[in-house]
Amino acid sequence: MVSRGTDRRGAWPLVVIAPLFVALVGIAVAVAIGALGVAQLADEAIDHASVRAAWTSALLGERLSVLAPALRLEAVQLAARRTGAEILVAGEPGDVVLDATLGAPDTAHLRELIAARDGEVSTLMGRTRFAARALPGDPHAFVVSFVRVPRAPEGAPALIQALFALTTLLVGVATVVAYAVARDAQMDISYVTRRVSDMAVVRSEPSGEPVPVRTIDEVGVLTSALNELVGRFAEAELGYRRDLERARAADRDRAEFLAAVSHELRTPLNAVLGFSDVLLSEVDGPLSPDAREEIEQIRQSGAHLSDLVSDILDFSALEGGRLVLHRAPVDLVAVARELVRESAVLARGKDVAVRLVGDATLVVGVDPKRARQIIGNLLGNAIKFTVKGEVVVALSHDDACAMIDVSDTGPGIHPSERTSIFEEYGQTPAERGKRRGTGLGLTIARRLTAMHGGRIELASEVGRGSRFRVVLPLKPGGP
């Protein structure tokens, strides 16, 4: 209902604006044509008045030249009445000899008019065109005629009336046609819009139903292009669904395979580790130094293999989204203290001191197992790469976060490798060449930290060591 209401609001201006635009353009064109026509008629009226003034002066001069002087005034007055013009006869100094005007110009002005011969001047009749012609046989006398220029050009009212009628007819027809075309176009557009909106309906999944092509104009071309796009989208979506299903199946197979392999590996590994512990406890008799060393190597290798299996399983669970956190109040200091004590086995045979500094207690709501795994992975990495010096685990906090710093005096990490070590199976060249491992320890630690709403920061200097800082929110969901 909302989409169709919006459609009506969008359709109304189009149906109105198109005819209105046509009507305004038609009226504007008609007004321009009328203005040009009236201007042309005005120019023609001025030219006609100029010709009448010239002919009146010339013909009256011919007439006066053959009349006796006593009859000339009557002839001038008669000509003025018949032509509707003002006429006077002046001598060369500008003196008025015969006058048939409403008011003759003064001598100076009259001289200027005679000198100009033709032009425009304002008289008591209004705007007039004048013409001065010499009297035949008397070059010192001039006939000056004044013909009024009409205020409204002749024919202008008829032109305006005809133009108004024609404009009304043409603009009316054009407006009706524009309205019909706009209405049809809007109906087609509204139809296509509704059909496109209907593609979002669940029953038309996955890609929507094609829109029927109702016209062969631009809207029809657009509809055909839309249908083609819908078809391509449908094919792409089906391909995506097939690929997604194959990926899910592969993920399920991988999970099942890892679960089966882990079970098959853990059973003999537990047996190896268990019997190694029994032998090292000398329950069956004392061990020679060589035998003890060999059994310890067996146990260390078994423990390492067990850790590798655990890392792979944890990473698979993280990738598949199957790992769930079980939060509880945990004293991270106690966890770190226990891990530092256990790490003595890893540091055995090295000139490396492992110590814990910081708060006496630091209780945070985290998953106990995963918190231990995060700190243990960072601590194990630090001890593994530190040949001489110390590894320090420091715990602190502020108002919002708990900080766990694991620092070492190892070789450090080159800037170009500080991103790759957090990637899956990412290891530094030295680690790949000299150490054992899957390259998943830091990846798992980073992802587990992110699941708790925290982050891992790295600061390192080549040749002087590294510091990994785990920042965890004191409250779940905090920064």
C-alpha cells in the first residue's frame, strides 16, 4: 500500500506538468509572434505616414504652382481636410505663408524641418511624420505636410484576434495530446514499477516474475532490458545457491572428517601420553638417565601432536561458526599464574625467565577455557621464540578494559610480517624454517579475542623483542 501511494504521488505531477508545459510554450510562442506582428505593423504604419506626407507635399505643390495666389489658401485647407493632415506653406526664411495646421511651429523649428526635408515630429495631433517639398517654379517656397502616425497600427486588432483564435485551437489540441501521451506513459511506468515492486514478494523468489511487455516504445525497451537483467540475476542466484550448497556440504564433510580423525588420533595419543607418564613415574621400576630422556622426548612429541590436533579442531569450529562462548567471572591473574607455572616445561633448557607482574586479581566475564587458550597461545609463542632473556606476563586494567601484555626479548617481528602472522597458517620465515607448528595459534587467539569483543595489539622492534597486548572489555559487549 505504501509503494502504490507513493506511485500515485509520483504520477500526478507528470500528467499535469506535461500539458501545462505544452500550453505555456504555445502561449509564449503566440505572444512572441503577436509582438513581432504588431511591431511589423507599427513599422509599416510609420512608413505609410511618411509616404503620405511626401506625396501630399509633392502633389499639393504641383497644384499650387498653377493656381492664382488668391486661391492657394483655399486649396491648402481643402487638401488638409481631405487627407487629414496638417499643411503649411513657408518661405525660405521660415515665415509661414499659408497655414492649415492646429498650430504652426516657430520660425527656427520650421527652418530645421525644411532643412531636414523628412522625419518625425510631435505636433498637437500627436506623433507625426513630416515632409517638406519645394514649390515648383518658386524654389524659395516650401510645402510642409504633417501626417499623424496612428497609435494602434491598422490591422493589429484583427491580427491579435486571429492569433488568439489560432493559439486557443492549437494549444488546446496540443495540450490534450500531451495529456493523453503523458497519461499513457505514466500508466506504463506505473505498471512496470508495480511489477518490479512485486518481485520482492516471497512467492516470486528467487528472482521475481518477468514483466510483460505491453508497448514497443522506450518503456517497452526498458521492460525488455529489465526482464533480461532479471533472467541473468536468476541464473546467477541459482549458481550461487548451488555453489553455497556445495560449500556447506564440503564444510560438513570436513567437520565430520576432522571429528573422526581427531577421535582416531586422540585415542592412541592419550595412550602414548598416559604410558609415558606411567614410565616417568617409575612405577614399574627405576629408569636410567638415557631411558628417561627418551621417554620425555616421546611425551613431548605426543603433547605437541595433541596441541596440533586441538588447534586444527578449534580453527575448524571457528570457521564453521560452531564455537560458542560460555562466559563466567574469571580471575585472569589466577589463570595467568597457572600458565606461567606450567610454562616452566617449555622454558626448560633455555636461559629464559618467565614471570608474572601486575594486579593481584582481575575478574572479567569471559569463557574460562578460551581465556586460558588466548593467554597460553601468546605465552607459548613468546617462549618458543625467545632464546635468552625473559618473558613477562603483565595484567592491568582501566575503567572499561582489562589488558594482558605478553612481552619477550626474542628476535622481534619485521614490519612487513606483522599482519601475516595473524592470518591462517601464517608464519614468519624463521618460524617456518626452524620451528614446528600449524601457524594457527595467533589466528585462534585473535578470533577468540574478537568473539569476546576485544582486540590484540602488537608492538615489536627487530632484535629487541615483541609485546602482544590483549584488550578485553570488563563488561560483555563493551569496547
